[in-house]
Amino acid sequence: MNRIEIEMKLSRDRAGLLERFAALSADELARGVTRSEHDPEVVWTPLDHLAHLAGIERAFNAMIRRHLAGDANPVGLTSDASGAPRSREQILAAVHASNERFVAEHRGGDLSAMVALGEEARAETLALLASLTEEQLAEALPGAPWADGTVGGVLATNGDHGRQHWSWLRAGLEGRAG
């Protein structure tokens, strides 16, 4: 994807996501709808999902910046701090724990606070996008399993991520979640 396609996708997806969240009642926003993948005793609300999306967007931006700085393992999921390889189960456990920490740090805010958190992350994404050349957008991001694995694909996948979470939380609100 080129920068124009990425920005259009991010803008459309963000606007659609905000419209859907704004249409929820205060009760719906505060209702637990999906179980945490880290701790099944914790149930995420729609606001938790919105916080999570901002956290992941920030994490993706950090991975891209590490790549641009020359880090050979900018995603850092496939090995631990000592360099030992991680199993798929260990990778997922680490990701879920990190997600839960970020969401817990931001739990309790209202819709306006969660939207602001997302705005900060999106502003960072758009600034990063503006700083990259088309060639950099097409570079592979080593270790990235998202989209097509390129820098541009990882930036653009934030919209897909929002739509995926919306489908999960909407199913939870409708009583169809597992």
C-alpha cells in the first residue's frame, strides 16, 4: 500500500469505529463483553477494547521505529530477553499479558478519555507515516506476522484490528460471545 491508501484506510476505519462507539449507551460502554485472553476472570468492556486498540497502535509504531533504527528483531516476539526462542504458546502468553497490563492501566476512563488515547496513538501513526518514504513503507518488518509484513501493511492493519475487535465486542453486547 502507498501512503495515500494507508491514510485513507486509517481515516475511514477510525471514523467508522468512532461512530459505532458513539452510538453505544453508557451502560453498553461499561458492560463486560469479552473475557481477557490473559486472565479469564477479567471481562473487557467496549472501553477496554478501545484502550487496547490504542496500545497496539503504539506498539506497532515502536516496532517500526526500532526497525528504522536498525534493530534486527524489531518485533521481538519470537525470542525472550536472553535471545532464547519462544514457542507459539509463550509468544501468545507474553502478548496477552502485555495487552492486559496496558488495558488495566487505562481502565476506568470514559469514552472521551479512550478516544483521546486513540487520538494520541493515531497522531503518532500519521506523523510516522508522513516521515516515511514509499520505499520504507514497502520494506519488510522482520518478524511481523500482520498484513503483508511490510511497514506500510503493519501501519494499515490498525483499521483491520479495530474492525475485528468491534465484531467481538458487538457479539458480546448481543449475547453471542463465547
